[in-house]
Amino acid sequence: KSDETGEAVRFVTGSNVTFDDNANVFTVKVDGKVAPASVTFNHTKAYTITGDSIVGASLVKTGAGNLTVNNLNRVSETKIAGGTLYAASLANSVGTDCGSLGTIDKGITISGGGALALSATGTSGHRIVVGSGNGSVNTPSGVTMTQTGAIAASGGTLLTKTGTGTFKMQGALYPA
């Protein structure tokens, strides 16, 4: 809804969409496939995405809040630069062609202390790049994440495993 009028705001294909702490509702229901240029979550509160797919956009997560992505999307890339992004599923080569963060060929960049987490046990074939400011993989209690995609980290950056769940690294480790 518009902050000025209170009226529903219609999405227009190609828009840059931003969600922040000024919202009245923190659950985003995607109604039909949408194709924005970018989707940015810059917030300290907890957001959840449900519904249909976001197609072709970059997905950027900043701010200290959590973002839970429960739908399947075909985003062009994912950047996590703050807070934690919880994915319901990730793409892999063992049965999940498209997950919450797109298809297996779409990379995930974690930087600025951001974290990637799975909401349930699963496998990720996405390439993960660790950028400046480090990043982490959070595996909550009872969750196992198997990373079959490569992990790339530039000199001096760290990828830390947090949470009491299990992280299995089966992909290659490369310098970025």
C-alpha cells in the first residue's frame, strides 16, 4: 500500500521493488508470476515471501532482519549482505530443478556478515561466493544442508557455519 494514500500499489513489470521496515504487513504474497528488474529487502523486521514466482530479477537482502523465501523463484542472482535469508528449498542436480533462489546455474553471494539458511533439510547445487565482510551458512537444529555446488572465497574472507544443524560440503572450494 502507498504510504501517502493507503491504496494498493500495483506492480509494473520491470520495476525496482524495495521492501523495508515502513510496511504494515511483512508477508509478501506474490500473486501470479512477476518480473521486476530487482527485488531488495532492506529491513530489520522478519519478512516472508509466499505465492507464485519472481522471474528474472536480482534478489538482494540487506539489513539485520530475517527473510524467509517459501516460494519457487527464477531470479537472476541472489545477494545476501546482512541478516539471514531462509530458503525453503535450493536447486540441485538430484531432483530440484528450481528452488527458492532460482535454478542451479544462479549464484548466491554472501557478504557483509549475511547468512544463508535452509528452512528444512536439503541439497544446494548453487555456486556460493563469499564477498567482503564475510558470511555464514546457518543450519538450524534438525536441518542438514548438503552443498554440492562450488564455494568461492576471496583472500581474507571467511564462510562460517552457524547453528546446531549439519553442513556437508561436497562441492569444490575455489578462490574468488
